[in-house]
Amino acid sequence: MPTSKRPRQPVVAVTGASSGIGRELVAKLATNADFRRVVAIDEQRGDVQDVTWRVIDVRDPLLANRISDIDVLVHLAGDYALDSDPGERRAYNLRAAQTVLTASAAARVRRVVLVTSAMVYGAAPENDVPLPEDSAVAAEPDTGVVGDYLEIEALVRRAARSHPGLEVTVVRPAAIVGPGIDTVITRHFESPRLLTVKGCTPRWQFCHVDDLLSALELAARGVVTGVVAVGSEGWLEQEQVEELSGIRGFELPAGLTFGTAQRLHRLGITPAPATDLHYVVYPWVVDCANLREAGWKPAWSNEAALEQLLELRENRTTVVGRRLPVKEATLTAAGATVAVIGTAAIVRQVRKKRRL
């Protein structure tokens, strides 16, 4: 009897491959025998060896011609910096995601993997802990990074209708932790105090970059599909976080907290909209059932991820998401009893400058 042939190993491509998580994933996939070849796509050539580099802007419509030999594409090219211009950031991210989806369909790529965030579920005091992966996408659309993720997921839903032959996996990590990661969550732990709001206790779940990479590897292989949440097992209570971090909490009424944050953002003092503050005071813990059923286990616990987050702070001081210069930070942090209240010093300085 003739023996059955082993299925052809797929060719995998990664966008945003020259830096950050894209670079780390390319390096990881290059050592994986499950892939026949790894193609690294970016606007500039990176330093990872033993992969095929293709230099192109992922927003270029000619991308379809450059991925005609690709079976699986992991899209990691994006601008999610808190300090980026919101309009330019969103324009880049949406154009990149749209081009990748359209080009992949045109080039007959079998599977596309995109990374958004578990933030799309929204952070709310009434959230289940943990949230099932099939929970409704309930985050508030805004001008921040969360708004970008919501728009990208809307593109995915439209692509599913327009290109039924294209399989799209959406990976939603919890609060990402690791070298080079700079988010609303990581900056929260650079504050003099940990803000909480009356009547609600936050729960903390982290996703170390290493665990995100291993989840992306499984998604690229097709072991997990659909919506895939990624994070450490369980969660930490606020009391545990304060004990582990050595940073005391400070409780304020929700109205004062969000009203102050909204005014500061409107003045251009803080980079993120007030709605981003929900993610440090309300729970958004996710149940990683898809990965768990596939046999995946996170390598990092929430405690270990928090410990590394704290080690990577590098003596920075942040007030309501805004990193302060060293001189300004010394003055502000010394008199700040809590992040929101501490912004009073910044407001006074801004008004003084405007009067000069």
C-alpha cells in the first residue's frame, strides 16, 4: 500500500519583523521545524539570520505581489506608542491592517494572525472575572489605542464576509509585560501611588511577551483559531499587587477620577483618553480557554510578570500616563499623594507657561 505523504510544511511571514515583538517572533519561528521557510517583512532589513527578508511598507498595495508564496501571515506591524499623534497612529494602523487583509486574500494566503488586545472586552466594575473569550466586545470607542484595536477588529469582521476563504485568527493578550513594552498599564506602575476608585476593586492579569510569542506560534500553526485570549493563569487582587510592588494605593470617587483625567487629556497634558484609566481601576481578566484546551500553559505567573514590570521601570515617574522629565518628576512626585491629585502641579505649570 502506498504510504500517505506528509502535508507540505507552510511558509510563514511576519510583518513588523525588524524590531519589537515582530523581531522576537521571527527569531523564534526560524528555529521551528514546523515551517518550511520564514519570511520577514518590514520597511527596513533587520538583524535576524536564516530568514528571507522582504523590504516593503505593509501599507503598499504591491504587498500582494510580495506574499504570493506565503501560507500563513502574522501581522505585527503597527504604531501603538502612547505619545504618537492619535490621528496619524490610527491612520497607519488601519491602513496597515486593511492592506494586509486585502493583499492576503488576493495572494491566496491561507491564514492571517492579527494581534489586538483583551482591552476590546472593555474594563467595567460589573465584568465577570474571568471573562470568557466569546464575551461581547464592549470597550468604548475613543481616540486612544483601544479605539484602534476596535477598528481593526471591525476590519476583520468585514474581511470575513468579503473573503470567506481567508482564515483570520485574532489574538487578544492581557496587559503585556516585558522589555520594551510601554503601555497605559506599565506606566501605571511608574506612578507614586496606585489609583483605585471607590466601590470597585481591580484585578490584575498580565501577559508576558514570552507567552504571547508561544501563543502566536500556535496560532501560526493553526493549532488555535478564531478568537484567542492570552494571559497568565488567574489574577492578582489589589492587596497582592500593593504588597508585591511596595506602592500604596489611594482611593478616590469615580467622578473625580475620570473627570480630572478627561480635563487633563483635553488640555493635552496626558497622552491617553480618560477611558484608558478604566483599565487600571476596573477588571478585564480573561479566560484563555482556547489555548488551555490546546495544551498550552503560560511560562510566566502574574507574580513573576509583575516583578519584571517593576524591574523595568528604570526610576521613571509617571502621572496619569504622562512621563515626567527628571527635574519635573522630582518636584511633582515629592508633593503628590496620588496620581490624579499630583497632576495639579502640572496644570499650574502649563497655565503659567501659557500666560508668559
